[in-house]
Amino acid sequence: MDEDVDEDLPRSIGRPATSALRHVGYTRLEQLDGVPARDLLALHGVGPKAVRLLGEALAARGMRLG
């Protein structure tokens, strides 16, 4: 079974950030709408670059980090 079927997190954020987000239950970009950037930065493996890229991906869909 392919784990990525129901995921749409940008690959550009990197494997550590993707793994950290999956670990806490985030598998889809829209789940991050309104989540404070500081909460994401507190996750081991999620750095400023990943947060910036997630913010850009969200903005392209009319959403944003909190």
C-alpha cells in the first residue's frame, strides 16, 4: 500500500520535516491552515526553510499559517 496516496505535503520541505509532520498527524497541506509557525518550528526536523515553503504552498491555495 502506498503511504503517499492521501498526502500532499510539498516534497521540497525535505524528509525530516515530512516525517515530523506525519508523526503528529499532519499529512495534508490544508491541515496546516491556521497552525502557528512557532508550533511547527517546535517539531524536531522542521526548520525555518520548511516553514517558509509550507507557508508559500498554503498561500498558493489561499490559506496561511497562523
